[in-house]
Amino acid sequence: MKKIFLALAAALSFSAFALEVNEEELQSAGSEDIVRFENYTGPHSVVESAASISAIGTGLGRQVASSVNSSATFGKNQKYTVIHAVDPSVKTGLDADIIIINSNASVDHIKNLRRIIASYLESAYGYSRKDASTVAVFVTVYNAVYRGKLDVFQSKYKKAVTDNLSSDKCGLSVKYSDWPGNSQIVIPLYDVNGGLSTVDTSVISDKSVVQSMQEEDNRGVDERKNMVDIKEREAEKAGEKAQESAKKAQEENDKLEKQKAAEKAAQENADKKQAVAEEAQAQADQAKKEAQENPEDSQKQQEAEEAQAQADQAQAEAEEAQAQADQEAEKTEEQQQAADTAQAQADEDQAFADKKENEAQNERQEIARDQQELIQEAIKEASNPNIVVGLKITDASQQLSKMVRVDGNDGSTLKESPVTVIRGRTILPVEGAVIEDAPEGLDLSLVYAAICGENTGNGAVKLCLLDAFKMEIQKESNEAVSPDSVLVNNGNDYYCILDEGGKYYLGKFDKNLKLLLKSQIEVNSATPVTVTSQGIIVTNAKGSISLLKLSDLSEVNTSSSAAGYQK
């Protein structure tokens, strides 16, 4: 067990980030709720492949990709529906995609829901698989944090989005049983044509979301690091865009200066023309006065007419020059608007780049602190030889339990299993089991056998092997098991009651969950199983006692035993 913890510490032990950070909070204020998803963690009657689950999101995403700039609804009357709620005419508030889990859907684990969302983001907006998976994690936590808080959505999103939300369904419940028919998963869109920045990563990673992730066993470090990586790339691309915008703004400002010079020259020319016109009109007025004083002097009369004609011509030229100056002024105003628009875009792009960079730096510092604490916790647990594993009740009415790791020194709980459907209040240690496709680095030299699951939805009850560290199901039997079955062992043999369509038989498994033997007679679904050197005692389907042979689970003294026990 010790090597598990040492491996964990080694994986986490890299240096803290030497960055100057903005002390202002990275994330916006929000709910203080802590999110812990309650998934169905038992076996399934039908196991869907990851590819088939992802295909659900891929299909929806392809439909959205065909028209990202227009509002539309896809997947009506199917298990999942997407409302692509965008309104380019409104400049304030966020657009969004709303993924609705309809009542006929059977998703029962957050991992599968995230697969659907991730594949949707891949096909709709071109995210890489890794980035889409990271965004999907944050989207689900974000929607769980703000579950039912319609006022929060109304404060951030456009009417086109909030018109499709209701207070009883908006967001995502932490209970998988509540998902079908009661979920409106909101994905905030920053720019539908924004590539990596299509989804607003600042919104889905706000203060409350990060606080919730910090409550996870690994404090959400891996996904948070992935989000930092996304934001750093967003900042880099935004920085490049800001430089292009700044270059364009400079070009527009240069044009503005040239235009201002042209306007000034035109106005100066108009002013000169106007001065000439005024002088010519003054001379014309003087000539007219002299003509009036000498009505008989034809020369004076002609000079007055010619002077007025010259004044009229000068005034016409002045008006034409002023019209040209006015045109240049209009061009200056238009160019001023173009320059202002370009500068505003440059400022916006730079502000976005700075915001993403500041968020990334702040979160890196926070992650570094969490990693150091995780290392200390791992070292402390690795040096503790008194760790014990037991069970904690999760549903008293159905006698369901989950595994827990407890510090034998002080009785404190170190870790709780995500598997909450262990039946019969029994786990049995198994050494040396062979588990195909085992997680790399996980110590499986000791696992625990248990009957797990529920016969609800796509759930099933099966014999399972759970590891001692993560306490997750690492292997399950092919055969279904009675929900009321006991679990007993005899050396490396494990006995429980098989469920074959409502008929029940005693089954014998090896430590790798291979079915070795099945009783020939039917037994009671809840029969005790007592292993003795002479055979196995069970209660048969008729309510009588049967003794089964250890060698093949056939009944001993079949002809007489039932009658004898009936007396």
C-alpha cells in the first residue's frame, strides 16, 4: 500500500510556480455550495461503450456546427436536446447552448454525461478532445453550483437564453436520479466563432466552481491545471489578436491624422476663397455705389456690373471650396469613428488577454498550494501503518453501504468510496486477483470482493472486486446476482446467489470472478449459505433445507432430504 502513496507524492512533487500574481480575486463571487455528484456506481445490465456514449454528443454537435450564428433547437423528442440560443443583435449578456436531458435518457454517471458534453464541444466548435473534456468537467460543476438559481442566469445571459430556462430545472442536480426530465445544462458562449474561446472559461471556472473542485479528494488539480493551460493559450491567442488590433488601430489613427490634415487644408483653402469673395464683394459694392452716384456715366455702370460678376464668381468658388471642406470634415468624422472602433477593439482584445493571463497566474499559484498540501497528506498516510478498511451505511432501508478508509490511530475517516451500493454489509479480502486493463500505478495486490449494484434503470447487481485505495469497482462478474444474496468464502472460493430471470441458484466463483459451479437446484433468493466440511447448507426454493456437495453443488440425498426436513 505504501507504494501507492509514494507514487502519488512523486506525481505531485514539482516546484511551485514563481510568478508575480494579481492579488485581486481571479473569479467572480458566487455560491458557497460544495458539489459532490451522486452517481450510480454499481454494475450495469447493459454496458454501453465510451464510443457509443460520445456519439450522442457528436451527433448533436454536428447539427449545431452547420449554423452556429443562428438560434435553433436540435434533438427534439430524442433522449437529449440542444437549444442553441444566440442573439447577435443584443450586445450585452451571454449567448449559450442549453443541453436538456430528457426523461427517456438513462445516463447515470457524471463521467458519461461529461463524455456527451465533451464530444458535443468537439464536433460543434472544434475543441480538441483533451480541451473538450476539461471544459465539460467545469461545465457540469458550474451547472451544479448554480442549480435552480435562475436569478444568477438572468443576471449574466441574454433573454434568448433565459426564456428557455426554468427555476426548477436550470442547471444540474448532483443526484443522477434527478437528471432525466429535470436538467437544463447551460454552456456559456463567449464567441461562437472564437475557437478555443468559444465557451466562456472565466464564467465556468468562477470562485464557487473552483472551491467545489477543491473539495474533491485530489482537489481537482489535474482538471484545474488543464484549465490553466487553456486560459494561457487563450491569453496567447488573444495577445496576438490584440497586437493585430493595435496595428490596425494605429493604421486607422494614421489615416485619421492624414484626413485631419486634408480637412485642415481644405478649410484653409475655403477660408481663403471666402476672404477673396468678401474682398471682391466689397469692391463690387464700391463700384455699385460709384455707379449710383454717376448714373449717366456708362463706364461706371459697366465697371459695377463686371465687379459684381467677379464677386459672384468668387463667392461661388468660396462656396464650392467650403463644400469640399465640409466633405473632408465628414470624412474626418467617419475616420474618427473607424479609429475609435479599432482602438476599442484593440483595448478589448488586450483586456481579454490580460484577464486570461491574470486568471491563469492566480490559479497556478492556488494549484501549487493545493499540490503541496496533497503531498503532505500523502506522505502522512503512507507513513501510517494502522489504516483499516471498513463499511459505512449509505441507505439503511435497503442495507446499502460503501467502503471507507479509517486511521487506526485516531479513528478519523481518510477517504470514502464513490461506490455507494455495496449490498449485504459484507466485503471479503482477495489477494492476487487478475484484473485486466488495471489502472497504471494502482496497487491491486489486495482487493475486496462485494456484491454491488441496484436493479434500477440500466443498473444491475453483480459480484465485484474493489481496490483498497480508490475503493472503486475494478472488475465485475458476467452473471447477475440476487439483490438479497449473502457473500461467503471458503479459501479462494466465493459463494453468492445467482439471479437468472427470477430463478435463483447458488454460484461458486474463483478470486477472478469466474463462475466455476452453479447449483442444480433452485434456492431462495435470500438464503443463508453455510459452508461446512460435509457440504453447503442452503434454503431451497421450496423453503426447505438442502445440503449441496462441495465438489459440484449437486444436492446430497435428493430423494429423501426434502421429505425428512418437512416432518
